[in-house]
Amino acid sequence: MSGLQKSPWVIHYDASSCNGCDIEVLASLTPGFDVERFGIINTGNPKHADIFLVTGSVNAQNRIVVRNIYDQMPEPKVVVALGCCATSGGIFRECYNVSGGVDSVIPVDVYVPGCAIRPEAIIDGVVRALGILEARRAAIAASTVAAGVMTIQRATAADLPELLALQKVAYQSEAEIYDDTSLPALHQTLAEMTADFNRMIFLKGVVNGKIVASVRGYDDGKGSANILRLSVLPYFRGRKLGRRLMAAIEAEFPQAKRFELFTGHRSAINIHIYTQLGYTNFKTEPFNDHIEWVYMEKKQS
Amino acid sequence: MSPWWRLLIYLVAAPLVGGLLAGIDRRISAHMQARQGPPLLQPFYDVIKLWSKERLVVRRTQNYFILFFFLLTVFTGALFFCGSDLLLVFFALTLSGIFFVLGAYKASSPYSFVGASRELVQMMAYEPVVLLTAVGLYMVTHTFQVDAIVSSAHTPILLLPGLFVALMYAMEMKFRKSPFDLSMSHHAHQELVRGITTEFSGPTLAIIEVAHWYENVMLLGWLFPFFSTHWVFGLAATALMFFLLLVVDNVCARVRWDFALRSTWQMTLVLGCGNILVLWLVEVLGIVKL
């Protein structure tokens, strides 16, 4: 039992709707329909919400807003498109600035048509979303359990966008340590990553079809292998996934006489893990005025 | 009952009573608005739900502050229900509030900042009168020990009516009710986003909610000594006061922070200090023997 089904908190966003559907959304909160009977609260804060209600067709101005709200919602979450415009673009579909329904920006779970949508249909849509929400929670719980059975594979070029997203999420904690968002890992572009991909071996850790960790490495041609960008999704940390990936990437270079990697001087957890894996510090180099790269190496016997 | 038993009962029962009070609060409020309202156990469903959600953070340290906020809130109530010193309880209460504010500041988001600064303004507003309560109760019962205050022969409300009114005025703030739900509100979630709790999600938000339940039980406990002639009378009067807070919550719109601060201090000065002054005078003149 998760209580999710009994306490769905919604956030409502008007993506260029004519206000017809929005008024109906608010009407469902009034004494006549009183959705609080089902524990539904209109939060107005994506970080507290479980269900994202979007009305109106998405236009060029607010695509980024819709995306942002969706990204800020904690898992598990579902999206309900309310009204004809949100489900398909409606009569604004052909407009030059309209990108179509909500599903042109974020994945939509429940489509509720209507112009304007009726409060009964809104409540029905939210109740339908509850089932999906519960299934999603169970899936997440299962993948946390399944972290132990993470499979490690070579990544393919098709994985690169997902790997880039993973890297940017994973390096947030590093940026936080140094209070500096100029870390190169946070600014890599897909083109640069593709260039990396062409000369390096990329490994991905997969749990239930989702990439949760990755690392890459290359042989420098002088007998030593460089390992870099070890990333694990924050939700999956502390389960020794990083160590397993390190072992796997080292095994990719059986010829290498030594392995080399670097991290920041205040990244205590990283340094601790690498030290435990047999790496020792051999030089430091300043990156900017408050970050120093600590280079570590491990000699292969 | 020994203080240790009371501590144990408090630790176990306070979240249950607090959650139930929150449920009653929501149902009564809904009925006042001609709605049916959520099930009585809705606050518990909410907390269970929040516990299974992802914990999103801006900075991970923000959650440690909330953990300390929770621990200190529980500690405050524990001190109170063990019958400790009222002043000590007051200072522990302040400290727990400060940790909440620090957590919100740590999250560095504009909404969180607004909520945190409003919370600080609220603390400035309600703390004088809460401290004055301890002074008033001391004048009547000659002790700061909660145990001794509750078991004294006096009914403090008869001698401290002004102070009590001022305290109730400030309590709207502590219970996060209109007209003073400036930093974080249970209703009208849209206007402040969610004030001080904006950046907390999942289990951390659940901890804040449970801490709030503990706090509410402690605050109702703070009202109890005023009616402590008989425990049935005391409980009934405290329940009535809780209902009164709900009524005020539902009939008032939110006011601006400067009005909230000014009016609370005016109430404290005129009714609170006035009450204590009069009490001192009548005692000096020998009209009342304390």
C-alpha cells in the first residue's frame, strides 16, 4: 500500500488554453464537485505534485515551461492532457506557433477530450491516472530492488542522448560540492559526446531497460588506459554500481599496463572509492582557481 | 504518572493525535465551505504517499536541516510533556523553528526564500507573546515547571484573560492559519507556491508534516495550563480553542506581513503586557493574593 491512490496531488498548467478548460478544472475544486473528497489537492508546486494536468495546445513560448514543470515533479508521476487542445492541438493545431498536443513535448498518460471539458470528465481522467501512478510506483520499487542485477553492456550510438542526460544529472552533485557549474561534464554537447564515442569504449549499466550508470575509457596507445566520466544516477547511488562498472571497464583493456583517471580535489567520496579500488594519487593540476584535478593511477601487475 | 511514561505516550500518541486533528481540521473547514471534505484519515494517506515519492533536492544538506527541525520539534514537545521548565521549552521551540528556516534558505529558490523570510517575520511576531505567557503563568503559579503549573490550585485564565487573547492571536501564526498563514499555508496553495516548503519533496515533506503534527499537539498543550483546574475542563476548553482557530481561519483573508507583525506586537503590548501590569498592581495593592 502506498497511499498514492488516496492522495493524488495535482498541478495544473494552462499551456495557451482559452481558459474554458481551466475554469472547469477550478470548478472541480468548488463545493459542487469537491475533488478533495478523493484527497485531490491542487498544489501549484511541481515538487509536491503527482499528477500534471495540462490544458491547451502547447506553443513555442511555453514548451520549455511544460518541460520544466514535468522535470521538476518527483517520480512516480503521470500526465493528464485535458481538453481537445491538449490532447491533439485542437482547432489551433495548424497555427504556425503551435507544436500540437501536450504529447509533442512530454509523454502523456491519459487523454481526456472535450471542449470545454466537463468537471466529471476531469475527475474521471484523474481517477484513471491513479491506476497508472500506482503501476509506475511499483515499477520504480521493483527497479530499486533490481539494482543488484544491473547488466553492464557496451553502449551504442543510439544510447548517446540518454547517456548525456544521465551525465548531466549525475554531475549535479559535483557542481554542488564546488559550487561551480563550469565543470566540463555539465557542458558537453551531443556532438562532442559522439566524437568521444568514436574513439572510446562506452559502458552502460541497465536496470529494467533504463540506463542508470555509465563510464567510458580509451587506450592512449602508450600502454595505459584512461577511464573517465563515471556517472551513477543519484537514486541508485550507494549500491556499489560504480565499483562494478569500474571493474567492467578495466576488463575492457586487458593489455593496459596502468589505468589512469582524475577527479576533483574535494570529491571525497570519489577519491575514497578509487583508493579502495587500488588507485593512488600521482599528480594534481589546477583546473580553475578553486578546483584542482587529482590524477590517480593503478598499475596492472 | 512518571515523566518517562508521559514521554513515551507523547512520542507515540502525538503524531496520531496530531494527524487526526489535521484530518478533523480539513473536514470541519470543508463543511464550513459547504463541501464534504476528505476522509478523516486523509493526512495519514498524504504522509504515506509522500514517503513513497522521490526525494528531489536542490542541495542535499537541506534535508539535514529538516531532520534537525523534526528532532528538535519532538524534543520540544517531550520537554513540555515531561513537565520541564517552560522557558527551556520556549527556547527549544525557537531553535526548531530556526532549523526549518535554515533548511528553506539552503534550498536557494526565490519562493523558498520568500517563505523563509516570512517565517522569520512570524517568529519575531509570535515569540514575545509566547515568552510573556511563561512570565504570566509564573506570576500566577510562582513556578516555571509545567508540572507544578498544571497542578496548581489557580485557574490562570481568570487572571490572565488579556494575555490569553494575545496568545491566541499569535497562535494563528503557529498553527499556520489565516489571517497569518504567510510563510506556508494549508489552503490557497497557488499564491505562495508553497512558501517555506516549496523546495522539499517526498519523504522530507512527510517529515515536515509529521513535525507539524507534533508541534500542534505541543501548542495545544501550551494552551492547556490556562484551564488546568480540572483536566476534563482543560481538554474541553483546549478543543474549543482549536475550533476557534479554525473558525478564524475560515472567515479571514490573509493579511500582509507588516500588518501581521505590527498587530501581533500591539496585541502583545496592550493585552499581554497590560494584563501583566494590572496583575502586578492588584497584587501589590493586595486586592488579589497569589
